[in-house]
Amino acid sequence: MEIVASVSNASKQYKTGDTVITALQPSSCEFRKNELTLIIGPSGSGKTTLLSLLGCVIFPSTGEVTICDQVINGLNQNQLAKVRLQNIGFVFQSFNLLAPLNALENVMQPLLLLGISRKEARQRATEALSKVSMEDRMYNLPKMLSGGQQQRVAIARALVTNPPLMLCDEPTAALDTKSVSVVMEELKTLSTSGKSVAVVTHDLRLKKFADRIIYVNNGMISDHQEEEDMLL
Ligand SMILES: Nc1ncnc2c1ncn2[C@@H]1O[C@H](COP(=O)(O)OP(=O)(O)OP(=O)(O)O)[C@@H](O)[C@H]1O
């Protein structure tokens, strides 16, 4: 299956003063089209660091990160921003919708940043909102929507540019059980319709939505099921 993103022998160390923290040991893994991959691990294990590498937010200390056949090491900030805007949709735990803008305007934002006309942005944002069954709430401000509905708008915003890779950091952590299922079903549908979706979570109940699971423990990546015992 087509590889959308990969880390190859990538490690990450953070330096603060004299202290060096190894957040990720040299690791390799691949994220493929049509797959929903869960990244599971305890707090502080390195999950967000892995997601930040994939999101071109940080550079690896060693090794390589490749997004859609482009090695991101060595790109400058403008080039990185372009890679992110064109290839990656981000979904966060706290939705990160802009409070003064309604759902439609929030979803239009990435397209406007890409220089697309307001007319086309409006049409594409409406389509993205209907993909997550939120078209009837498109004129609502975020504060008028439930957590689950806000997260569906955030998913529409992430998919409106049609990125091959969706990176989701604890997307269900702030949601009630029913909304967790709705949001995970949406993400699952996106993966089956051609995207690579990576979801960082602590929540082992999300396993049923996963095509693949990557376990992160003490900065080490593994795809062994038995790692889960260490997390429980
Ligand atoms: N910018 C930073 N500067 C220094 N240390 C950092 C930085 N970001 C993360 N770390 C450290 O790297 C390690 C891994 O952190 P990371 O955020 O990747 O873990 P995590 O698995 O996502 O944790 P959580 O589930 O609590 O969000 C931790 O020890 C953390 O304190």
C-alpha cells in the first residue's frame, strides 16, 4: 500500500540548558494510504514528539522524516509551511476553532491561506462540512456547538484542502462517549476513502477503529501487541 509518511531512524532530543531529554529513540515507521493508525502510549512517552515530526513542526535530531515523497530535513520555514498546508490536516484535542468565526468561515480559512477565491472556498468548505454531516450548522459560532460537533467542524477544516495525511492529537479526549464514536467513525471513513489518518491517544477503546497500532513507550516505538500490557 502507498506510503504517505515515514520516519526513518529518526530520533529527537530536546535541550534545555544543560539538560538533554531524549523524547524519541532512533525509530522507523510508515503511515500508509487507506489506513487509520493509532499511536498509543503513556504520558511523556514521546507520542506528541512523533506526531510533531510527522507534522513538520520539529526536525529530527537524527534520521529522516519523509512526507509525500519529500524529505523534510533541511527545508526552511517557508518550505515547511508549504508542505504542511498542502499535505497535512491537523486535528487537536481542543478543536482550536476561531471563536468569532462561524463553522463555515472556520473551514474556509485554510483555503483562503492557499490563495483560493472566497467563492470557491465557500463551496469547498460547504462540501467538507457535509462530509461530516455538519452542513445544517454551518452558520453557527463554535460556542453554539457541542464538543463533538466542534470536533467535526475541525475535521472538516482539516480535510478541506484534501491532504493525504491527517494527524490527530487526542481528538476524542474532550468528548463524551457518544461523540467519541461519531468522531472516530468520521476519521475511519476518511481513511477508507484514501487518506492516511494517524491518531494519538491514551484511550484503548479506540483500538476497534484502528487498522494498525503503534505503541510508544519511553521514547521507543514498537508494533508489538504485548507492549499494551505495560500501558495498562
Ligand atoms: N519542547 C520540549 N522541551 C523539552 N522537553 C520536551 C519538549 N517536548 C516534550 N519534551 C519531553 O519529551 C518527552 C516526551 O514528550 P511528549 O510530549 O512527546 O510525550 P507524550 O507521549 O505526547 O505525552 P502526553 O501524553 O502527556 O502528551 C517528555 O519527557 C517531555 O517532557
